Amino acid sequence: MKIAFVGKGGSGKTTLSSLFIRHLAAARLPVIAVDADINQHLGAALGLDETEGAALPAMGAHLPLIKDYLRGSNPRIPSAESMIKTTPPGEGSRLLRVGEDNPVYQACARLVKLDDWAVRLMATGPFTESDLGVACYHSKVGAVELCLNHLVDGREEYVVVDMTAGSDSFASGMFTRFDMTFLVAEPTRKGIAVYRQYKEYARDFGVPLKVVGNKVQGPEDLAFLRDEVGDDLLVTVGHSDWVRAMEKGRPAPFGRLEEGNRHALQTLHRTADAAYGHRDWERYTRQMVHFHLKNAESWGNAKTGVDLAAQVDPSFVLFEGTAAPQPA
């Protein structure tokens, strides 16, 4: 299951995504956690210290390896250099699975221990000095999008992505890559504005969206959220002494998280699991191709010097049982 956490900067989406990851780990489920935010804080929220966080490999720095591995023996892709962030898989492409070991995970993922379980953590990587003034962040998250395009995952396998803040996710088709999107919203006008943007953009693509109210301090906050988002409001969370202690570098066992917040995470889990029954791999593949063709026409063909529409395999549909060649 592919799960996205979105929201405005400061809404608490990284904290909520890290708590959801910890909840899944406590259930001993396989999890890949991805920090795709421009501000790389997911590692710290999962308990890494500053040195450990800085040592995480940047997916963007390994983009040539990612492209070369995923290309496999696909005859429609003559070289890794001709691949862009939206390139879809086809016959001969290598696919990624949550629980396997492969060169992409070896290069880009690190195990993070959470109590008595471990999750894989991947990060796009922060802006470097050489990026400033010459690169946009969407070039960084391209590695994440390419991996999601080639990922097949099952019901009790989770990929949890802490997305970039605000509506920047719509600069590519990555917002359609998820089984469920949780939008973290504070009970404020700014928090609701991001919800309305996301709801409007997502409507045409059937993106499933639920709102998690954060920093809710009383009945007035709850009533405000209900009035503004209606049935999209799934659950609310409030202050957490457990989170405050973790942020001070004094984490307690996850089982000591407040009962109300544990129940909220269980609701998120049930909602994500229920989305499995609505999976439509044909639509998923069709949307992938749609955004690839749009990117090819707007900039990809000019950048690569080839007709990227030729990369589309019209007979290929990504689904859980898709067979893929493995490395020799």
C-alpha cells in the first residue's frame, strides 16, 4: 500500500507520518519510509540523531543507478540517459518490491530500528550549495517518482511518503501514485486553504483523500474542521507528551503513546487497509502514461533528444502479479 502524508509547512505532517510508520512497525509490517520533503526531517522524527540523518544517502545522487537498474532489458528504452522521472515500466523493465533486496535499496535505503522492528528509510536528499539558484526541488523528487512507477506492493506492505509541503506535489503526476493520501490540517484558514487546493487538483484523477486534524485543542477547533472539510475529516489528534519527549531526544517505547493518539493511528491504518479493495491497476498504469506523455511533450523530448512517447508499452499493465526480470 502506498500512503502519502501532505499538508502545509508546519502542519505536523512529518510528525504524523513518523507516528504512522512507528504504528506499522509495532505491528511488524514491512515498511519503506520515504522523505520526499524539501526539508528533510523524517529521519529525525524516526529517532535518528544529526550525524545519522546526515549520513543518509540521497536518492537523487543515485539517479543513474536507479535508472539503469529499472530499465532492465526493456527494448523501448535504449539507454538510462533517455529515462525521465515519469518513464513507465514495460516488458523487460525491472520492478521493485517492498520486501526484496536489490541494488536500489542497497544504495539508497538504510534500516532504522524502531523498538523491536526495523523499517527501510529512503530520502531524496537536501538541496546542496551547487543546487541553489539553478535547480528546482522537483528534480530531487524525480527519483522517488520513478521508483513509485516501478513498485509493486501488496496489502500488508507499506510505502509511506512524507511529501513536500503545500501543493508542490502537483508539479508532477506523483500525487496519483498513492492508494491513500492523508492531508494533515490545522484548524486554521491557512490549513484549510491547502486542503481546498489539494481537493480541487485531485478531483479529476480520483485521488482518495482524507483529512487528519492536527493540533486540535477543543470543541471549537473540531467544529471548525468539520464545517470546512465535511466528510473528508477522518480523525483528529492533539497534544502529545510522547512526541514532545521524542523531539527532545528522550524517546519512550512506542507503546506508551497516549491512548487517544494510538486510536487515531489505528483509524489511519484501517482506512489505508480498506483502500486496498479499490485498487485499479489499469487506471494506475493509465495515469502513469498520461503524465509521462505530458512531461515528454512539455520538456522531456527536448531535454533527452528522443521521442519519449515511444517508451510507452501499450500492452503493459502494472499489477501485483507482474513478472519482471531479475539481475543476473
